[in-house]
Amino acid sequence: MTSPPRADDAHPYLRAATAGIRHHTHAQERAVPPEPVGRPHLDVLHAHLTALHRLLDQLAETARPPHPSAGRQLATAHTRLWQATTAVHDAFHLLPHNTGTAAVSECHPERLPEGPPVLTICQRHLAAGHTIRRKTTPTDLNTPLHSHTTTCAR
């Protein structure tokens, strides 16, 4: 019989991803002048959020049968993370192109976007959107972030 992994050995890839985000955040804080946000930056952040979104969905599904309350909380977090992912996608389209033009692009699902990174972020966002719409109601997706509160026992 194997013993459960120690807390510091559990989920090494998640720990590495967290460390990477912390490192990036500290690098941003120390940069003089601070690096302005750009489309490639938001594309990478969106990729991280959609991967986290998928993981949270899996965790909510596995938590629901044995722990329904925890599963509901994770499902709520899943929806809120989707709202954050959508906001990053929208911000991406509001930033100017790398060419220096101030033109704003839009996501057009009826045709292919103009190329990387727009092609990447839009395809990723549309695929993730398809998944969440199968599991979430439009009302839940449009509920403001601040409308859901939880209490923590201390």
C-alpha cells in the first residue's frame, strides 16, 4: 500500500505553474519602466486561464458525487473563471496590433481570424466557450462576479 504524497510533493506541475506566475509577476513589478501589456502577453495569459478552467471543471465533476457542496463551489469558481477568461479575450481585441496600428480587431466566429496570435486565442476561446455552454446556463454566465458570496468558518 502506498502512502499519500506529502503536501510539498503533491501536484508538481501545478506548483511549477504557480511558481512561474509568481516569477512573472515579480519581474513585471521590477521592470523599469514596466512592460506594457500586449497582445502576446494576453494570449499567453488566456492560454493559462483556459487550461486552469478545464482543470477546475474536472475537479468540480469529481468532487460533486462525494461532496455536493464542494462541487457546487468549484462549479461556481469554474463559471467565474470563465468570466475572467472572457474579459482577457475581450481585452486582447481592444489592444492595438503589433504593427503599431491602433485598429481594434473583433472575434468573428463565422470566419477565420487574421492569424497568430488572434487565430490562437479566438480558436481557444471558442472551443472553451462551447464546453462551458454545455454545462452552464446563460444566466449563470452573465451573473456579475460580486453577486455570489460565501462565508468562511474561521
